[in-house]
Amino acid sequence: MPRFVIFDLFHTLVHGADDERDRVVAEMAAIVGVEPAALVRAYHATWRQRLVGWDAEQTVRILAERLGSSPSRARLARAAALRVDLARRLLSSAPPATLDLLDSLRAAGYRLGLVSNATAESAQAWADCPLATRFDAAVFSCELGVAKPDPRIYLAAVEALGAGPGDCVYVGDGADGELTAAAALGMTVFRTTEHNDTDPSWPGAVVATLADLPRLLPTRQCGW
């Protein structure tokens, strides 16, 4: 039976706050001297590059230059700080019920992992957020250099937990083909719709809230 649970992060443990992200990028545009809507579009268009390489300040510099601006290092730092602050706020917004669930799973003997397609500012903010102490391993695409659905990012978490793929449950909203990729590795997969109904075509099990997860997990490890 699986004794390990691996979670996605955004739209699974915390809301992705896509509108708020765009609002912050528009504020950053004013600092670096480019048109707000153009910078928002540039952020969306470079999602994959940002997931696996660029840090927050590098991202602002590259995109501002592409849009015809050459901001000073001080302005780049100010703009990047807004993204880091947003990441801190989002990672601190996990519902109390979610934190309680994670604590209950750990108390029941489960080891917990995180696999996140995340940009550098999220990885930077992770260590200081309430979620971090609940996890035995956390793997971020920006640090590993590969992103879901690449099997290597899942296997990095599996190895860090000291498990095999078949020992693991994977829980995510379904973005980036993450559920199919996890299932292909032999994981037991549950889709969550608590924060976003991302992949309604998923044919497998669905949990409306993470609080529903324990009743689907092996009862021999936890007493639910």
C-alpha cells in the first residue's frame, strides 16, 4: 500500500491567484518603464522558460529589454521584490484545514513530498512559509531544471522520500498534464478541485476538498 503522498502546490495546496499575479506584474511594469499589458503578456509567453531557469530579477531584466527598456539595477531589484513578496503571500495562504490535514497525515505515518512547477521566487519563499515544515521533501522545477510532466521531476521527489513510484499517492489539480504523467509512473492519482477545476477530463478519482483525501487513502496506515 502507498505510504507516501506527493502534492502539487499551486491550485492544490494554495490558490494560484492568477489575477493577482497579473496585477503585480502590471505594477512591476511601471517600475521598469514598460507598458503594463505588454509585460503581462510577456510573462505569460515565457512561462516555461521561467519555470526551469530564470530567477525573478533576471526575468524582469530580460523581458523589459525585449520591450525596449533598460532599467537600472535598482529598479530591477524593486520590481523583482514585488514578485517575491507575492510568492510569500501566496505560500502563506494555505487554509488552516489544509495544514491540519498535512499534520494528520504525518502523524499517521505518511511521508509527504511536494512537486511544483514553480518559478524562482516561489522556491525562494518556500522555506519561510507554514507549509514547508510539513513536508519531508520538496522539488521545484526552477531548481531541478525540468518541469512537469517530465518524469524526472516526480522521480526526484520519490527518491528524496526513499520510495518507489508505486508506493506513492499523487494529488494535484491537473495542470501541465501532471496527473497522467504521475499515473504513467505507477502512482495512485487523485485530482483535487478545491481551488480550481483545472482538468475536468481526468477519468480517475476526484476529491472536492483535501479534507476528503484521508477516506481514500489506505486505512492500515491511518485510522480513518
